[in-house]
Amino acid sequence: MVTLWPSLTVATSCVAVIVQGARIVTTFPATANHYYLQLLLLGLFALLDSFEPTERRLLLVLCRLTTLLVIFHAGLQKLLHGHYFDGRMLATLISKHERYAGFFSPFVSSSEIRRFASYNLHASGSGPYTFESSLMIVVSNVTWLGEILLAGMLLLVRRDWSAWITIAFFACMELAAREVVFGYLMIGMAIAFLRNPGTTVTRLWLVFGATLCAVALDYVPGRGLWFPLGDS
């Protein structure tokens, strides 16, 4: 029975790779970025046997490296685009999505939120997407700077507290974004940096994942709250 598990794990991962690949093809070009990330991680589990010690260590290293690249690239992309320096991107998100407007309402005046909501993103000359509050400019810049610093911290510090800071950072971001699938995936990848995550952390993460699946399948109410973009 013990010898069956390694081949079973790899086999199920291979099936998942095929399913995820088909999902990407059928949703292209409107494919969410995290679909590709899921495919990459599933591919690693299909190629490496997590029950074999040597391959398990290599799998862990590759998962951690993937996490570092994703976090660093996310911050670098925001930096290069330049729309976070003056808060323009956050203002655009507030104008486009009610969940952002609700989350930032304690920090942005109601008149400013109404002003953003009145803009037509598809109309030429719409705007200006600028904040009156300097606090929102700080929050906007903390977003890209935090991601770059987190990648460096995870690479260089290699302590449990750096992983916990990363987990807390993405949890806070998802309170506003509510991109639950991506947030769940990133928190799980950050857990891989814990030297000994323990059964409690692992079980909580798995229970939350099972809950998300139940919500996505409408077995549990709350799909509109958890999946505001219709992404399951």
C-alpha cells in the first residue's frame, strides 16, 4: 500500500495538468494569470514525487523559487508601469469595483468615491484619477515596494517570521482585492517557506481550500462575496 502512493500522487497531478491545460486553452485570451501559475505548480508535482525524499527536497526548492519570482515580478511590474506612484491604479480600481470602494471608504471621502464612480473608464479624457489624501499615495506605493522587499526578505533572511509577514501581507491585500483563488494560492506558497509549518497550519489551509471549493460549487452560500469576479 505504501508503494502505491507515490505513483498515485504523480498520476493525479498529471490528470490535473491536463485539466488545467484545457482550462487555459478554452479561456484564452481572457485567461487569468493565476491559471498559468497553477499549471506550473501542478507540473512540478507531476514531474517530482513528493513521497521520495530527494525529489521532495527539490520540489520544495522549486516551489520556493517560483514563489520568489512571482512576488518579485508582481512588484517590479507595478514599478515599471508607474501607475502606483501617484495612486492612479488604486483610484481606477475604486472607480471600477465596489469592493475596493467599500474597503477604502474609511480612508477616502465619500465625495471622492462618488467622483471616481462617475468616471467612464472607456471614455477618452475621463478623470482625473487622483487622490486628495496623501495616505492613499503611501498605501499605493507600499503595495509594489512591499512585494519587492518581501521577495528579498524570503530569499535572504530565511526565518519563519519572514514567511508569516508574507502571509499577512497577502491576506491584507486580499481583504480589498478578494481575488480569493490567487490569494489562497500565494498564501499556500508562502507557507512553503516555514521550516516546520505543523499540522495545524496545514489543516487550516486545506480546510479553507475545501470551503472555497464548496462555495464555488454553490454547496455553501457566499459565492458573490468570495468570487466577485466570477472566477472559481
